[in-house]
Amino acid sequence: MTNTNEQILKSLLIPIQNLKCGGCAHTIKEKLLLLEPVKEVRVHIDESTIELFSNLDLEVPLIKKVLSKMGYPPLDEQNDLGKKVKSYVSCAVGRMKN
């Protein structure tokens, strides 16, 4: 018998660029968990992917925009010098907080 109080979470996997370490992962998790309706974020450093979980549909364009502004653009987006620099700053901040 299934518990009717349990909510089934939907998942979304996004391959990203510039993901280097646990500092990056910490910063990404912290920022994406602020977005509604994101419930959980898993960062897979070795695969350069982010997995998001929610009980509602996720706004993919918004999530990709947030990632890009942090310096971690999706694979299907241009990775210019500005984004690479932002990713190093995000990484350093994440390392200090971690």
C-alpha cells in the first residue's frame, strides 16, 4: 500500500560547464535551493551535471539563466571568458563557506 502523503518528486538533469570542485557544488546548491519549487539539488562533479528535484514542474529556462549568471552555463550555451571568470569567483566563495 502506498502512503498518500508521499509526494513523487520530478527530476531534471542539466549538463553544465566550468564545474570544478566541491566549492562550485556548494555555491550551486545554495543558489538553486532558493528557487521555488526546487526541493533538492545534487551536483555530480565527475559528470559535470546538476540534478534537481521538485514536486512541481521546474522552470528550465529560469534555472539555466541562474546557472549561466553564476558562471556555469549549460552545455548548449556559449561559454565565454566572463562566465569562466564568474565560475572561479563562485568556486572561491563556495570553498570559503564550505
